[in-house]
Amino acid sequence: MLLTMKSLSLKLEDEIFQETEEILTKVHKSRNRYINEALEFYNKLQRRRLLARQLEKESKLVSADSLSVLSEFETL
């Protein structure tokens, strides 16, 4: 599988940069690999949050119908 890469210019806050550099020396990863993994993790987190928000929105849309169906089942 051939991966294509895109270049990115990134400005980091000094504290974040220093902490990242300290961690990189301990985990023995390149800065590029570390940032790629961090963004992949954050993207997954954001997708989960977006999905949760969508499910909550859709759940609210059908809640009245669900309560009505539940009430009908209880009367049976």
C-alpha cells in the first residue's frame, strides 16, 4: 500500500513544543510519526464525539414516538 504524504507548516506554543520534544526522546519516535499518530487519535476522538452528538439529536427526534410505543406495549 503506497501512502502519499502532504507537507504541513505548523506553529506550536513553546510549552507544547518543549513537552513534545521531551517525550520524543523517551519514546524514540520521529516528530513526524508522533504528530501523525496524535492527529489520527484526535480525529478518531472527534468522530466519536460527532457520532454521539448525532445519535443524541436523533434520539430526541424519536423520543416522543418511543414513549408512545412503550405506552402501547404496557397496555397490552
